[in-house]
Amino acid sequence: MKRLTGAITLFAGLMGSTSAFAQDTFWVQVEANTTLTEAQNATRLYDSELDDVVGFRLGASGWYATALGPYSETEAAAVLVDLIRSGAVPGDAYVSDGAAFGQQFWPVGANSRTEADETPAVTETQAEAPVIVAEPEPEPEPIVPEETPQEARQSEAQLDREAREALQIALQFEGFYTSGIDGAFGPGTRGAMAAWQEAKGYEATGILTTRQRDELIGDYNAVFDSLALASVMDQDAGIELIMPTAMADFDRYEAPFAHYEGDQGVRVVLISQSGGQSTLYGLYDILQSLEVVPTQGERSRGENSFEITGSNRDIVSYTYAEVVDGAVKGYMLIWPTGDEKRRNIALSAMKDGFTSTGPTVLDDNAGLDEAMQSVDLVSGLEIRRADRARTGFYVAGDGTVLTTTEAVAGCSQITLDESYPASVVATDEALGAAIVKPEQALAPLAVASLSSGEPRIKSDLAVAGYSFGGRLSSATLTFGQLADIKGLDGEDNVYRLDLEAQDGDAGGPIVDNAGMVLGMLKSDSDGSRQFPDEVSFATKAPALAAFLEANGVVTEPVTPASSLSPHALAVKAADMSVLVSCWE
């Protein structure tokens, strides 16, 4: 998509009651040119073949018209028909009342106008003589008078194909035109013009006046001017790219990325790394864990390239990378939501202008000395974290998981271990339990065995959970004791525990020394009570088993087991536990 430069020229008629010609004076206008020399050459050719050939400057527009006349209106119409039939003039010639005609340049020295306006005719010498001014002052923009629909159609007829296509492009950009760019003003274009006029508060005639055409193109070009699109060559990355330089400027290197940032929330990240297909595929997976690559959007990975589009309520991002020149190179464009017009222009330019300049890639240590190292960052880009992370545990061999209702409430997406999409199949608010099933069958390392017995008060137990919201790769054990076999209000399905748990542990399995699951840790979500840190609660295993059975989940049979070593217990509990992430 390009800026429309010089596409629309103003054709301003002489408006009002002081027309330069008598009301019964008409002309056959056959051609218009942008320069006096072109107009003189064209008019000279017509004059060698036809009678009554004249030439006039078209008002203040700077264009020059070649015409025949003067005639009465009836005579002009008859002459036009004869000349078009004989092929002596172009098929788009038309009858004009001469309202837009200004100074006469042909024949040289002649004056075909009435005494109403005796401005001297333009001669070739006068037009081409240089004027030297020591300190020229800028001339004010000419005031273009508004036109009637008839006058607007006449000035529109002067537009060449490029100018007509430019209008269609601008209408398409504004969202009013959806057909092809062909320069033909058919019903689709006319309808788009009328819709634009209506949106702008003009009379919806479907024929843009000179002033309206200028406004439409001016608005379109203003968007380009605000972006300052320009080609940027990053020699260290070996990449050349057309970039919105007014929105993002070079900030830093953090291999394999070159960061370009601005103060309007726009970011461009160049990707430059040695490697082939395996590197490309690994990058494809890593990028989708980043905050700047939201989960919603299309993904496409081919043999030697990939594209990722992501969007959320804050940003829209596009990522492209390919194997080229023995390396992986690409770019990311991150743009704030609500500014789609400028984003689309910038992205289109980047797609068209991206190229590798050779095998040069960023050094693996580029920016390492200056970079702020963090487990939450990948080469300066923040890793995407779930809005809420809790624990669940496997209760069936196909990967079905039991967790708390609080873990999955209000989620637009649920994942297991931050990798596997899942959905809620059943909930029980009284128990505070939810059954979650992965979209694809999984093969867990261990499946929970739910105890049917009642443990003794003061017996040792532990909860397996992702205490730190997934910052650690595996669940950890927090040890405690059974404080009571009932809740504080006497609930039969609840254990009270003497165990200091974290929010991330909620939904985790409560296990005894043999690894049997005694229950599930409840969420501490009751804002009406504030308990001491060491007080926790769990839903009992028999109640959970009944909930699972009622929803068609067959649990593992309970088999007697002996006590496990602390290490073996930790491994077994971690293998049955899974991180449940909620993405709002």
C-alpha cells in the first residue's frame, strides 16, 4: 500500500454569477494537460485538423484545456456527436459551458472571451520566463469553491486512470469500497462515494467534488505521514525491513532479537539466529510462550517458515520467520489495539520490504552484558503467565484431572502444564470440585488412588502443589497433620488440616505416607473469614469419588500400600499432580 502522491489535481471552476462567458456560449472540450508545453503541442495538432480550436487555462488548478468553439449549446452538442463518430476527438470529450476556463493560451494573442473578463492571454514567453525573488514567501493554498454535481462530474472527467484508482484505494482504506481497484466508477464506486459523503456530513450525491476528493486523499496520506515508513538496514542482524520509523526506533540487542521500540506502544523485534529447520521449529514453540504473542489468533508452520498472529484486549501481534541464507530470520510487529488502519499499513509494508542481506546473524552473546536476566524473560521478551495458576491431579488414565472450582472459574481458556488445552466437564459447588478433561488424551506418569478410609487425627500428611504458580517445573510437597475429621461448622465431607499452604497448592492431592489420596486441598476463597496461616481445609476422598463416579469417571482401584521414603513419596505425588492454568 503506497502513499497517494500527486494523484488528485484540483479542477476549480469559476463559480458565482460572473461567468467569463455569455450564458449561450458553449465549447467542446477535447483534452486537458498538466503543463503549458504539453497543452500547446496537443492543441497545435488539433488545430492542424479541425476548425475553431482554442486553448484555455483551467482556473487556478494549473491544468490547460484544449477545446473547440464557441458555439450555441445545440451546435456544440451536434459538433461533439459528429467528431466522436468520425474519431477526430476522444470518446470522453464533452460539452462545456466554459465556466472553468481562465486565461487563453491558443491561438497566441487571441481572446475568444467576452468583455466580461479582459485578462491578458498567456503566451509561451510569459509562462516560461523565470521569476527571481530574493526571499519568496509561501503562497496561500487556493480556496477551491464547492461544485454542483454537474461541475463535480466535469472536473472528475479530467482525472486520469491513476487518479481514479487512487480514489478507490482511499475509499477502500476508509472501509467504504470493497471491489477491485480498476479506475472505473461503476455502481460500487458510486455507492462508496455516497457512503463516504454521508459519513462526512455531505450531500450523498455519489460524485465527489474537487474539495471532497482532496479531503479524502489528504486523510489517506496523513496516515502514511504519521508512520514515516522507511527502509531500515540492521547490519548486525543481516536484515533490511521497511519500518514505521516514527513509531519505533532501535533500542537494544538481546540475541536472537533486535529490539525497536517507541513511546506509543509499538514494538518491532527483528529475529536473527544461526540454524536451520530445527531451530525454526524450536523458535516457533518458544515464541508462543511469550506475553507479546497472545494465544488467540492463527498459527501456520510450514517446512521452512512460520507465521503467528495473536491478539488480546491490549495488543495485536504478528510474527514471521523463515530459514534463509543458512539462518533463521524474521520479525515481529506488536501494535496496540484500536489502531488497525495504521497497523495494517505498517504490516503490509513490512511484509513487502522484509529481506535478508546475507548470512550475517546476531552474535549469540549480543546484548548479554547489558541485558537484565530474569526467569520471566526470554531475550528481553516477557514470558506469558496465566491469570491464575492452581494445582490438580490425575484421576484417570486418559488425563482427566480433578481440581477446585476456583481454579477454573471465569476462564476463557484452561491449560494443563501450560501446554495442553482442556475444558471443564462437571463442577460441584458444594464440594468446590471440578472435573477437567484435556482436548487430547494424555498419558500421566501416575494416577491418584482415592482412599476410602478415615485417617486418624494428628496423623502425618502432605499436599502436593504448584506453590509458586508454575515457576518451578514440578509440584512440591508441603507437610502437615490432620487437625480434625470435620470442618469448623461440622461438615462431614471436609478435613481441617494443620498445614501452611499457598494459593497455588489449591486443588492439590492430600496424601498419606503411602501416597494414597486422602482428599483435595480446598481454595482459601472465603473472604468473610481470616484463618491463621497454618489452618487449611480439604474435601474428603470418598465425596470426591462419588462426584467422579456420578460423572462417568472410573477411578483407580484402591490397593493396600506400605509407607514410602520421603523421596519416593515426593516423586509419586509430583507424578500425579498437574499445573492447572486459567487464561482470562
